[in-house]
Amino acid sequence: MKALLSLLSLFALSLIATGLIGLLTLTLANAAPTLEIRVLVVIGAVLGGYVLMQPLLNRVARRLG
């Protein structure tokens, strides 16, 4: 039962992290003036969000596991 609860907690945190990355991407892409800059902004926001969230998710996963 504890393993299932840990898995659900990690899944919820992953969904929150994905939502934050999506919000960051949407906000930055809407502010970009041209299509080329929007493409670069989306790539940068996704990679940046991944770099910011991955250590946090790894730490939580280690603690829950």
C-alpha cells in the first residue's frame, strides 16, 4: 500500500512539474514576436523546465522509494 501511495505522489508531482513547464512555454511563446523566435523559445523553455525540475523529482523519488 505504501508503494502505491509513493507512486501516486510521484505521479502527481510529475504532473505538476509538467504543468509548470507548459505554462512557462505558453507564456514565453506568446511574448515572442516572430515564428522563428517562438520555436526557439519553446525549445528553450522545455529544456530549461526539464533541467529545473529533474533534480527535484529525483530527490523526491529517492525519498519516496
